[in-house]
Amino acid sequence: MDDTPWYRPAALDGILADAAAQGFAMSCEDRTGSLLGTLAASQPGGQIVELGTGVGAGAAWLLHGMDSTARLTTVEMDPHSQAVAVRHLGEDPRVTFHNMNADRWLDGYDGPLLDLVYVDCRPGKFRRMGDLLTLMRPGGIYLVDDLMPQATWPADHQPRVDKFLEQLPGIPNFTSTALRWASGLVIGVRI
């Protein structure tokens, strides 16, 4: 089976070209992106959050799958990286960009319960996952990537991943599946 995505968001090529020009090598890969688009399509009118905008590849996939009434909030602490996303996606009225640390966003969020979260940074994945889960509605979908070794990983990253994967079966009100696919994913549901 060929698992190459059948479609690509219109903005993605420009985003990836700008990412390459600035040396940003941590964009989500196309298979993960395609899954993000599919999951976003399953949430009509949904409240969707991305922690770790990067340059906006994941956000492009999410927006591609979202309907006109869904809303995406995406959070990134590096203004230089996020500027690429804003340049390519900022005209879309369904998306709101927050340039801040994800910990600070988690501390201050007081909006509606979340239907889908994509975590591509440490807060919400390697720490404060419980805090994020309390912001999700029962049945809300949780997705993280980058759980298989990659060239961009710092030397001390594997123990973080191992601890994260070990803790998953014991998290209350949460069920998940680890996937040895794409960059290594966990998809879960708040119950």
C-alpha cells in the first residue's frame, strides 16, 4: 500500500520553501499532516488547538481539513518561525496565532472545551499533559508526533520519549494507541 497523501494543502509548498530557506527542519511530515487533515474534518465546528506552530505545516494541514465553522488556535514561542505561518495562513479567518510559550497558554486558556489537539512541543506532551487533557471535551482527540528517533533530536531526548510512552496506559480518563508510522505517533481520546 502506498501511504503517500492524496492531497496537499495549497499553502504547504510555500511554507516548506520558507522553512528550508531559514534552516527550519522540524515540520510535520506529509503522512502526519494528512492524518491531521482527516482528524480536523471529523470535527465540524470544532475547537482545534496546535501547540507548537513551527512554520505552519501542521496548521496548513489542519486548516485544509477543517470546515468553515471550525476554529484553530496555534501557539508558538519562536516569533521568527511563526512569522512564516502567519505570512502563508494569516488571512484565513478560522485561525488565531498566539506567540507565547505553550505553558503560558495552558495557564491562561479559559475558552470552550477542545475537540482536537495536536501537540508538537514539550508542554502538553512531555509535561503538563494532564493540564491539557482537562481542557478537552470527552471524546476529544489528542495527537502527538515525533516519537521515533530523528536527526534533529537533542542527545537527551530519547529518555523523555521513553517516559512519555511508559506513562500513557496509566493516565486516567484517557485511552491511546502508539503508532510506529510516519515520525512515530500517539493518537488518544479523552474519555
